[in-house]
Amino acid sequence: MQARPRQFKETIVADFTSFAGDKFSTGEMKPIIDKQFKLSDCKEAHEYMEAKKNKGKIVLIVKEH
């Protein structure tokens, strides 16, 4: 996707949002979270992403409760 023109990316985002936006709100669709990292481990998170090890989203935990 990086090499695609900005307008192409904007169209994909708009199409996806119109299709799935409400489905995320209602819980019908849920994101796939592959791995979570503490913010202090952001270097490891980036290395994990660069190595293309993830099968879903990588989440940085900014503040723990």
C-alpha cells in the first residue's frame, strides 16, 4: 500500500468505513490483535513489525490501569 497514490488509499479507507464502521461499533466485527507491547518496549514492537511476524494488529499500551 505504501507505493499507492494517496487518493487510492483514501478511497479504500472510505469504502471500508462505509462497509464496516457500524459493525465495529456493534461488536459484529472485531480487530485481530496479534500482540501487545508496553510503550517502553516500542523498539521491540517496531522490530516485530519490521520482521513481518504479526498476523494482526500490534498494540502499544500507553498507560496501564
